Amino acid sequence: MVKLLRKVVEHPRVRQLGPGLITGAADDDPSGIATYSQAGAQFGYSMLWSVLLTYPLMVGIQMVSARLGCITGRGLAANVKAAFPRPVLYAVVGLLLLANTFNIAADIAAMGEALRLLLGGSAHVYGIFFGVLCLCLQVFLRYQNYVRYLKWLTLALLSYVAVAFMVHAPWGAVISESLFPHLWLDNTAITMIVALFGTTISPYLFFWQAAQEMEDLRVGNAAGPAAGKPLLPHDLQAARRHLRRIRWDTYLGMGFSNLIAFFIMLSTAATLHAAGMTNIQTAAQAAEALRPLGGQVTFLLFSLGIIGTGMLAVPVLAGSAAYAVSESFEWRSGLDMKLQEALGFYAIIAVATLGGLLLNFTRLDPMRALLWSAEINGIIAVPIMAVMMLLAARQDIMGSFVIRPRLRRLGWTATGVMAATVVAMVATI
């Protein structure tokens, strides 16, 4: 089995995957798993339609983010800094750092609780272990090895596909509800839709994918007089080759993200909702509730998935904040750099990771932290998406690679939908 997986991972087409796949997989973090579990437990199969809508919207906006990083050789914060007033930049980056720290807190708490369910012991002790491990891997592991490790962690999410097939879901009802949902749009349903969109389309994903496209260009220019700087694909043929890879990577990565979300909702709907257990608050609670309904193997797979995706998501959350802050103050940044070469960059990673860890030792409710981060993410996503769309359409920034009308329409549609969810969220408070 391991040999088969290695062959798959080392396949030439799979090796082209990177920023898009990792970004999509990181979207299904433990806090996202909690939200999808809540949707499945509370509404059954009636929320499955949401992933059919979020997939094209995610593809559109993440494609814009990736193109900005690839064509300009700069991260998203650096592009915002070059085109907009400083107060706009500092407000967006400050809110991103705050939201990511709260999200890290919720994810570390879920990972610790999941391991406690498996082994017993203290969830806080396990949380310390996971937080320190994530921090050390980012600081001391070389970029090429780090990305390879993150790719392997995406396989942990396949456990949710296995869970869905083990619980014997009624596929006729699943398909019917996915295409023609029976959903009464009251306050509770609208709130859940807002949560699903806010969890799925998050600002840290924009910053991470743009930064990783920049990193890939820099790693590809590791030698010569311009070593350590992005080698911009201004040659038409080279640029088209990069953009083809970005399309393949983003389509697959966002598809993987939404597929896993679909199966998490499906598995909890087929078990928890069917058994009348509709009040699920955390990912670990969902795993524990599955044990008597789906069996020990189902519980084990669900719990391991929480830990695996947490190990993937925490570095992405901390890393995206570090890129944004470093670009704002023109610090050296990059996971390919040694600690002494980018002290500010790694300091932000440490502040975000350890800050999230320490929040778990305060009186702050992890679910409240998750709620706050989701609300902040939902609010700041709209102006960031609008800024990205404006940047990607500017010829002085993108040259001859300004986004075409089809991608422009898709990106603005995603921005409009997110704006509508924020209005709905405010209206339901």
C-alpha cells in the first residue's frame, strides 16, 4: 500500500501539484471539520448543495491569487502595499493575523482533544506537543522537504471518504438532496450557510497560495547572481507553462477541498442526523459521537483525520500571516531561508502558533475563538477579494497577463456571494 501511494505521489502530474493542493487541503482544517460536521448533523443531506456552489467560486478566486503571485513574483500583501494606501494594508494584515491566531487556537484544541479520545491523557499536553511540532517543522525543515511533507499530509483527508462509504449512506437520497435540497431558509439555516461559506473561502488561503507560487519561482532560481529572488516567467512560453500548471493545481486542489467537505457532511448526516444527534459543537465531539454509531474503525479514521489535517492547516495559518506581515514591512521572508536569514518572518510564525497555543490555557472558549475567527475571516474576505480582482485586472501590474473576462466574471461573482454572506451574517445577529 505504501509503495502504491509513493508511486502516486511521485507521478509527474502529481509532482506538479503544490500550492493549489496544499491550500485546498488546508481549508479542511479541524475548525472546518467542525463546521461541516455541524451542517451534516443538524440538516442532514440538505446542505450538500453548498459544495457544488463553493467549488467554482473557490477555483476562481484562488486562481486569481495564484496568478498574482506567479506573474508579479510578490505575495498578496506586497501587491496590496504597492497599489493601495498603507492604512488599508495594515488593517487587512492586522485582522488576518488576529483571525489566524484564533483559528490556530481552535485547531490545536481539536487536535489535542482528538488524540485524548484515542489515547487518553491530557488534551492540553497533546496540544503543546502539536503546537511545538508545527513550529519546529516550519523553522528547521527545508522548503522542498516541507512541501513534500505537506503533500503527504493531504492523504489524511481521504479518511473521510472512507468513513462515508463505511456508514452505508443512501446514495439515492444523497444525490437527490444535493441537486434539489429541501431546505427552509430560516435564521438557523442562513447562519449555517454563512458559516459554510466563511469556512470554505477564507483570506488566509489567498495569502498562502500567492506566497507559495512566489516561493516556487524562488526555489527554481536557486543558483546564479539572482539566487534567492523570484525568477519571473516573463517569457510568453514560460508564463503559459506556469499558468497551465496553476490551472491544473488549483482545479484539483479546490476540488479535493470541496470533495472532503462533501464527505464529512455526508458521513455525519448518515450517522448523527439519522440518530437524532443534531447538536455537535466540535470536530472531536463529532468523532466521539460516531463511535457507537459507525463503529470503532469509523471513529478511528475520523479522529486521525482531525489530527492529520490540523498538522497541515496550522503551518498554513501561521505561514500565511507571516508572509503578510513580512511583506508589509519589507522583511526577508520564505520557508527556504534559515532562521537567522529571516528572523522577523519566523518570529511571526512563532507568535501566531504559540499565541494560538496559549489561548487554550485561558478562559477563552475554543468554540468562541472559532466563531470570532470565522466572522473576521468572512468580513475581511470581501475587501481582500475586491482588491485582488482590481490588481489582477491592472496592466501595470500583470502586464499582458491580466485576467480574461471569464475569470474576471467568476472572481467578481465569488466576491459578490461572499459579500451577500456577510450581509446575511449581520442580519442574523
